Amino acid sequence: MKFTEGMWCLREGVRIEWMSNVERLRTEQETVHLLLNKFQKHRGDTLNSPTVSAQVTSPQEGIIGVKLVHWAGKADNGPHYHLNTTSGHASINHDKDTNKLNYTSGPLALDVNTAANELDFVFRAPSGKKLTGHSWRSIGYVADQRTEKHRYEDGIYAEKQGYMLAELDLGVGEKVYGLGERFGPFVKNGQTVDMWNEDGGTSSELAYKNIPFYMSSKGYGVFVNHPGKISLEVQSERTTRVNISVPGEEIEYFIVYGDSPKDVLRRYTTLTGRPALVPSWSYNLWLTTSFTTNYDEQTVTGFLDGFRDRDIPLGVFHFDCFWMKSYQWCDFQFDEEMFPDADGYLKRLKDRGLKISVWINPYVGQASPLFEEGKKSGYFIKRTDGSVWQWDFWQAGMAVVDFTNPAACSWYSSHLERLMEMGVDSFKTDFAERIPVKGIKYHDGADPERMHNYYALLYNRIVYQTLSNRVGPNQGLLFARSTAPGGQAYPVHWGGDCESTFEAMAESLRGGLSLMLCGYIFWASDIGGFEGTPPPALYKRWVQFGLLSSHSRLHGSSSFRVPWIYGEDCSAVLRDCVKRKILLTPYILQEALRGHRNGTPLMRALFLEFPEDLNTYAIDTQYMFGSNLLVAPVFSEDGEVTFYVPGTKGDGKWVSWFDHSKSYEGGQWYTETHGFDTMPILIRPDSVTVTNPTLKAPEDDALAGIQFLVNGTLPAETIVEIVNPGRTDEVLKTLRLAPASGGRTVEVEGHEVEVIHIDQ
């Protein structure tokens, strides 16, 4: 939110009280308490003006938090994000002679100037280099009289909307990334970004997944610990700062240091929670009924037969909204007119070896048989007069389940458990963005404004926990559209409603890469686009991209996404791409396990993997799929694609996946034209990529048929972890490949492994 007109003037109706002085400070174990006030000329300046209390803490080594509070008397009804905290890693030194306060947490330091009227904060790297901080006029309390609340209630006190404002410095050339799944420009400099979950599709500035965490190209991240609305002006108000404002009386942020972008993610996910893993079967191809299409049991069976007859591996079938009767979402009952024998039909799908997913949302339409039960039992969000909050948008007369009510959670969960008894393996947790704020109350008294984004976390948590109670940790998964910080513990997330255009395919990738710079390691898009019917060329290009995403789902709105309706050549492209992803299963499982351990995503912006190559920091049309594979999707009908090959240490060359005789120099741009049987997939120099071409499905035996693709010279013994496909958080075998390993077949710790030196 903008409060100023240029450097010197404020907008009409706005007043900002800037903090310029440390009035006093005290230390308490590993916490520093500072009392900040305005510029002090004499003792009279302590009257008739606000103060801001600043609290400096360190929840984890290498992370420093600053909490700024104007008035502390407001009731705190929550909710709050769960943060993992430890102690014993902070040191404090206040030198009164030099008026310098130094607060250190591992490699990260904060220097505060405590001299009279010279307040500034400087966060420093171990080298002493400034990362960011608060300089002149960068901590303030805003009184905004532009709202309807500006009026005299009692003749004495004028009600104003208050904001806490914290402005963090940006250096020359510094770039900002992340802030959730955002579909606009990948580099966030110059943008106004509001943290407020909304159902806006992929072609707008709105976002389903707002995560108040940004990563800087200078080697740090910033997490704003506030579940309510946050506004960030990223060089869009003060051109040397990120201005962060929060309605109300307090703001808290954490500076997260890392010696690399990956290290920043490691520390950030230490604080907010590591990403959970998913079962290996989820890496299969998913097929859905699409949204508003007309389908029944016969339609679905025909699709499945078509995949079988064309030898296209399929692992998961998803029933979208209309598996339930219209107006009754959710009643958790298969429409008996379309599926007269739902139990039997799900069993027949299981007999085909398929996993089953169904669509749900956290709403109950008035026509649902569950509405009266939920109303009588108090399971819905209520208005302040005690009546159920309802509206007609989406489902007529729909209510919203109140997940702050433990009884409502058990009630909702019981319906999911019944579906799992029938054979359902996963749930698409759609919606949860349009959560009311005004004139409502929650069961636990939570602040409605703070609950708006946080609600998605509760919704996904209860569904994920219901699944995990049945299948165990790291073995359940959702297909979720909305989320909030910490939601990486409840995977998977997909990009929402995109159009069937090349532009929407590109914006989907931008959104996914942004989200995966915020602690999320899995992501998917609607292959072919959701809105509209994709032309065959777009369908095939999105298939190539979608099958090199962590999760791959064919889904549309008013048209089906089975390949043969776009041409049999589309079937051939899909078959090849699915089989390539399956043979990559050992590699995918290994990379996912690493992400579970340290927060590194499966799909990576190039600078995350190659921070030393400055050319990578603005690239948003290609990515790394794991550590070793460079992927450049084709976003044109004619097949032309321009891509960058990052520079690496050493003299090794990148090699084409499709033609091992074709190599690429690092640090160069290339333009190529590809048919639909290829695309730029490059194998990293001096790497070992583990594959298994004998696999028929990701959940098959992991060890039999293992193959190592070796590109270049291995500098030392290379360790490859073979992950158990039946238990993706377990390592079946750790194989060590010596640099001198040669030949086509070698024995590695008792296992016969085919080694292919693709650079020879």
C-alpha cells in the first residue's frame, strides 16, 4: 500500500510517525527490547507522540526476527503460524561508548545504531557485507484518515486506520523473488504485491497461494510472520526499498541468511516446516473428467480403454465436481444417476491398477443433505448474530465449514474416511480463497481478517491428516489450489485456472517457480490449459512441459483432455513423455527426498542451482528438473525456442537428452527449432543421473534394471541413493560409483548397474 507522494510528501489524509531514536534498551537472555520514538530535540518531544517497541530474537541459527509494536493492548485471538524455534545460538553485545548494539545468530549479524536520533538497523553477512536493514525513515506507524472509520465517536478521539510500516533496504541491482505463486513477472521488483488469497485465475495479479516470503539475489530471505493482509511495495514506492505494511498495531519479520539460495530455503523451511513427501504412485499420469463436461461410468470406461489400447501408462483417475449432484457440493455422495453402483465401479477401477482421486471443497450448498446437520451442530462459520453465513456465489446458499471447531473437523473428516473405505486415495482440495471477513465469527473466536489466508492451511491440514492417519506419514497427498505459509507440509499444489494458450503456459511456469522459491517442492499445472480447448500444437507442448513437472495431470473445464480427440499424434507424444517420466522415477525419488530434507524444490529457477552465473537471475522460461536436467519448454507453435545454458565449474559440456552426440557450452544462448518428438532437455556436465528403463510404473521394483547416465568426468566417488518406491522417505540402497567406473555394466555394492557414458 502506498502512503507517500514522492520522497517528501504524504498522501492526503495520511500521517506517518517515523521512529528515529532509541530511547532505551534492555536485554533478556537472547532477546533485545528497544523502545523507539521520533526525533528528539528536547524532553518535551516525549509527549503527545507514539512509540514503537522493537523486540529482536533468533528462532533458529542464522535467522533474526524483529517485532515492531505500536499499541500492545489489542486482544490477540490468533491464528498464528506454527514456527519451529530453538535457543542457544544468539549473542548480544552493546557497546555504550560507540553506541552500537550487535546481535549475532550464527553467520547472521544485526547492528543497531543506538546513538541519539541516529537509529538504523543493518543486517550483515559473515563477511561484514550489508544485506539489508532500516535506514532513515523506515520504521513508522501510519494513521490513515482516508477510510470510513475516520470520524469522531466521542468528541475526543478520532478513529483512524492504523498500519505498521517497515521498509527494508535494497542494494544496487538487487532482485526480489517469491511471495507465493505469482503469475506476473518472475522478478518482483517494481510490483505492488498484496498477500490476500483470491480466486483470480493465472492471468491476473491475484494469487491463490500468497506466501509472505521473498528471496533476495543478495543471499537472504525475508519472512513476514502475519496471517492477515500484508502489502509489499517492491521498489514501487521507495525505489531503494521494499515497503511492508500491515493493518493494525504490530508487524514481525525474520531475516533468513544463507550462503547460497538453497541454504536460504533450508533455513526458511527449518523455521516454517519441511515439505512432506508423497507416494511414488503420484508421479504417474493423472487423468480427470474435466469440470463441466458430461460424463458417466460409460464415458470414463471408454477413456480408460483408450489409454490401454494406445499403450499410454495411466496411474490416477480423478472425478471432478460433478461426481456429486449439482447444488449439493459437498455431500460426499456419488450421483446415483451417473454412478448407480459407485462402490462396484471404484472397485473395477482399482482392478485396472488405478488410484482414485475425487474433488472436494470446504463448502456445503443449502441443497446438500449435510446442510441441516451442519447448521444444527454449529459446524459452519456464523454471522455475529449467530446465523449461518451464506451466499449464492458458486453453490446456492452455501455455507463454509468452520475448521476452528474440532467437532466440525471430525464431522468433515468422517465423510472423507467413508470415501477412502470405498477406495478413494486422494482428494483435490479446491477453493478456500473466498473466505468471508466482515460480520462473522469463528468457533474459537479467531480474528476473521487473520483467518482469511490461514483458512486454507486449516482446510488442507484436516484433509491431509485424515489421509495420513490411514496411509502413514509421507504417503498421502492432496491436489490443493490455495495455501499459506507452512502448507508445504500438505502437498501437492497445482496452479489453478489457466487458459489454453502458450502465454498461459508460460505464466503457469512463472507461478510455479515463484511458489517453489517459498519452501514448496512439488507443483503441477492443468496440462493443455483449463479454460478453452487447446490447439493440437499447444496440447503437445504442454504435455512435454507437464510430464517434466513434479506432478502431471490432464485437466480442462468444458472439454476433455484425452489425447486422441486432438489427433493420434498427440497420443504418441503423450505416450513418449509419460514413459520418459517413469524411467526417471529413481532420479525423481532421490531429488524429492533431498527436497524433503532441505527444502530444495524438484523444479528450480536457474539461479537457485547456479547462483554464481549472473545471467540466470532473470530467466523464467526454463528451469532445472532436479539437479541434473535443464528443461526449456517450447512456447511457440512453430517449435522455435531460445534458451540459456548455465556456466558450470570445469570444462564439461551439457549433452542433449535425445542426441548424446550434441553438446552445449555453458554460458551461452541457443536458438533451436524442435518437432513434437523433442525439446531442449540437457544433461548437466560431470553428473550422474539414475534411471530405470525397465519400469512400467513409478511404484515398481526400484533396484532391478538401474541405469546410470554419466556425463563427463566424476571428480570423486559419487553417491546415489535408491529410494524405496513403497516408502518414499526410506533409502533402499546407497550406491557409490567410483570415478574410474567404466564399461557398460559394473557391479556396485552387489548390484549390477548399467553405466552409460553419454559424453563418449
